[in-house]
Amino acid sequence: MDHAAAGPPDAGSPGAQSLPGCYRHPDRETGIRCTRCERPICTDCMVNASVGFHCPDCAAGRTPGATGPAPSASRPRTLAGGTVAADPHLVTKILIGINVAVFIAVQALPSSFLGDMVLIGRWPPAPFVPTEGVAEGEWYRLVTTMFTHEEIWHIGFNMISLWFLGGPLEAALGRARYVALYLVSGLAGSVLAYLLESPTTATLGASGAIFGLFGATAALVRRLNADMRPVVILLAISLIFTFTRGNISWQAHVGGLVAGAVIGYAMLHAPRERRALVQYGTCALVLVVVVGLTLLRTVQLT
């Protein structure tokens, strides 16, 4: 039996789909939504924001649907609910500055300084390896290793990645949430390296935190309904290098990536009415896992 080609459905038919109307101009169909309150807005109403577009109410700091002037104490919010800052890249610049300062100190100071900064477990005395470590109670190494680099190519690659990934995330999350994402992702990378690496292997670098930014960037791109392919391709290339090159701690990369994806998703998809609870509660849960795994590995090594 021959089948006739189906034409486009009529506007009034059940299969027809239409775009929503702008909340201020209902007669204007639009596919654009405010990245803060998610109401549909037309091109005349959309206001450029650090990430996406805001409706006039959100841009002015008013509660959506409210009338009258914006409260003087109200300020525009980022996509994740943070306060919009005059310099949305300030924290990223500070993090780069700390990494560069530590790198200069590593080059200028005796090798014992580097030995005190890297992430190392418990091992028998060996050449170029100090005898202290996390297993002996030096938990600070879980943090200091995140800011420590020995080779110029290592810090160069990590800082370039931090600049390009961190800037948009800082603008989308706000400073406090961005700092929490960076530090907790870095700690997750450190603890997975501590858990799975040989106890005589020194691990250092910001790569765990950088891969955490990769995971959160994927969540941000998904939240904005943007093209995921560039992020997926870049992440795939980074993972190929992770697992094919020597002297790379894949454990730190994977730990940071998983933590960053989880935290980024929670921060960008948290319901508005309990946003802070979900966002910082997720960070707290990841920290509980970090502490638990650190205690587990320490018991194994002592």
C-alpha cells in the first residue's frame, strides 16, 4: 500500500508545537529564557549577562514579577545564585598568582621545600623522598600539593587551562561557590591519588582541581543547553594524555573530574528555594568522602 507524504501539521492540530511568548510581550514567540528565573524573554527584553541573558527584572535586581524600583540592597545574581562581581575573574587571577608564587619558591628554595609540599604517603627511606607524609599526620599536603609544580611545562599547561575554564565558571557560580568547587575538587583528586598511588610516589600539581573545572564546565554547558561537543572533545583529548603518558597521576585527574561534575551539577541545578543548602551540602558530602578515604588509607599504611 502506498503511503502519502505527511505535510506540516496545522497550527491548531495536536502535533503542532509553538514557542512560548515573552513574559512581557505575550504576542512575541521566543526560544530565549532568562538564565536566572528561566522566564521566556524576547530580543527587546533580554539583557546581556556574564552568562547568557537576564530578563529586565533580574537585571535590575527585582524579584521576578515584582513592580516598582529595585530595592537598594538587592544585587543581580549569577546563574548559580552568587553575587555578580565587578571583576568576575578575580579569584581565578588569585589562584594563578598563588600557583606561580609557589613555583618560583620551588625553584629558588632548597629541595626540602618541595619535599614538604608534595603529596606523599608513608614509605621506607629512599633517595629524594622525605620520610614524612599524610600517613604521619601531615594532612596539609592534600592542599599544598594542589598548588605545587616543578616543571615549567606542567605549570604552564595547568595555568592556561585554569584561565580558560575558571573564568566562565567563576562568572556563572560567583566567587564563594567557585572557590568551594576548586578546593573540594582538588582535595578529591589528592585523596584518590593518596588512596591508589604507591606510597613511595610523590604527586604534585593543580591537575585534580583543573579536571574538577572540566567536570563543572560540562555541567554548565549542559545547563545552558549549549553545544557539548567542544567540551567532550577537549576532555577526551585530556583523558587520552592522562592514561597514555607516563608520570601523570590519573588518579588525581579522575578524582577531580568526578567531584567537579557532581558539585557543578548540584550548584547549577539546585532548586531556588533551598539553593544554598543543596550547593554547599553537596560540597560537605564530598568532603566527608575525602576525610573517610584519607582515614582508610592512613590505617592501611600505618
